Amino acid sequence: MAKQIEVSRVFNAPVELVWKIWTEPELVMRWWGPKYFTSPVAIIDFRVGGKSLVSMKAPKEMGGQEFYSIWEYVNIVPFITIEFIQNLADEDGKKTDPKLLGMPADFPLDIKTIVTFKALSATQTEMTVTEYAEFGSMSNFAQIGLEQSMDKMLGIYG
């Protein structure tokens, strides 16, 4: 079982713009969730100790369920790294046991997430997202979901 998943992408944009993908609610709503999912909610409290609430909504053909997550920030170094703990939550932002939301029993409660930014040039940035958790039976889906979310990010600053 995967103890971490990691995805990198190169954006044709300076690091200051790519950084905004994580800090601007209207941008987060454009990429959060895998292919075909939408993100109706992005309430961003981007500061160490802050907590953001985001949602992803499945298309009707996949049941239309909306899933909420919270991101609690533990370290932010502007234009270099963002570290947060990701948890499933209810619509009010209260941390929720994944099993109560229909997830497998081996789905992790806490997902340590580290985002790093590397300026390759004045107009190109490499971003890497690493999620540290034992994903259990959801390992493949977690990897694919992260890849698809980051592909959606490329649509913002390809």
C-alpha cells in the first residue's frame, strides 16, 4: 500500500502566479477534485494555523455527492512551500471520520500534504504535491485523483 503519493507538473507561468492556485478561492474552485468533478466551495484561510474548507462534487452520472475537506496549514514559506493537514469534513468544516462518509475502513484520517514550488525560469515553475498517508485500498484512486487535479491546474496556467 502506498505510504505517499507524489505528482509534479511544470507550468508556463512565474512562481507568483502558480502560488495563487492555492491561495485564491476562485482558482481553487477551478481545479479541486478529479476529472468531471466540480468544486462548489472554497473558503480559504491561508495562514499558519488557518483552516480552509473546500468541496468536490461528483457529476450526476457518478451519484452527485459532494465531499468536503479541510486544510489546516502548519507551514507556509511564500513561493517555496505550503504544508497542511488534509481531512475529510462535513459541510461546516468539522473533521469527520472517513468511514462515516462511505469511505473504506482503511482510508486515512489525516493526510499530510506538502506543496513545493521551484522557479525554473522567470516564466516557468515546477510544482510538486506530495501527500503522506497510508491510503490503503484507495491508493490508486488517490494517485489518479491527484494527477487529474494537477492536470486541471495546468488548464489555468498551462
